[in-house]
Amino acid sequence: MTEDKPSPIRPTDAEARAMAQELIRGARIAALAVLDPDSGAPHVTRIAFGLGGNNGWLTLVSDLSAHTKALRAAPRAGLLLGEAPTKGDPLAFPRLSVAVETRFVPHGTEEHAAHRAAWLTHHPKAQLYIDFADFTFVSFMPLSADLNGGFGKAYRLTPDDLSLT
């Protein structure tokens, strides 16, 4: 006979929303998980992360990277935001795992120009390569998220919970 155990997932509240939004606003890097289109195997890489001109989530990718090829083949991906400090137990610090739908932002559009300006504010060294023809912005639209706020603080979040507007 099995007993029903209480769910470890807490009800999403204002504190969880604020923690997730703080992780999003503060992130300059993220782990990106995609599926390799040739093998079907998971592929994880570190990417630059930031907010665009409309507070939308972005990265800047090169056509030479394996994850760009993977995103063109299958636009759904996973992001992990939140870096542990150098001291302390890394599992005690908050992190946000997000299922996303991606979209490549066409060059020469107003959207691209707005993202470019916003990106350079937080990633000034990208000035060296941002205008190379093989670099493209990819926007991330959150589908769902799991917030681990530290031990015993697990939440499921919706796209509305993650909104920065």
C-alpha cells in the first residue's frame, strides 16, 4: 500500500515570481539545451543571455555554432538561468529552468535594431562581432518554468509569472 505524499512543489506566490524575475533580469549567461539534429542527442552549451528592446529574452548566436543549427531544425529548447556564487553549496542558490520556443530575428528590421541597442548596453564587448553577417539574435518565448529557490523551495511558473512588464 502506498501513501500519498504531499507535493514538493509550493504554490506560486509573489516571492517566487520576484525571485524568478530577478534571475532573469540579472542573467548575462545561460545554459542552453537543444537536440542535435544529426544524432537526436541532447546538446548543452553556455550562451550569452540578455534582454532586448522590449524586455524580451535574447541571445546572439553565430551560424557556425552547433546550437544555431539545432535551433533552426527544432525551435524548442531549454534554458537554465542562475549562477551559484563561488562559496557555499551550489544547490542552495536559486536557479530557473525554462522551456522556451525560439525565433530568429531578421536583420534589417526595427526589432533587430532595438535588440542590438539593448544588447550592447549589457554586452558592450559584443560590439566587436555583433554586425558580422553570421551573427543573429534569437528570441526566447517562455512556455513553462521550474524555479528552485534553494532547498525546499520548488515552484512551477507560467509565462505570465515570468513577465517583466
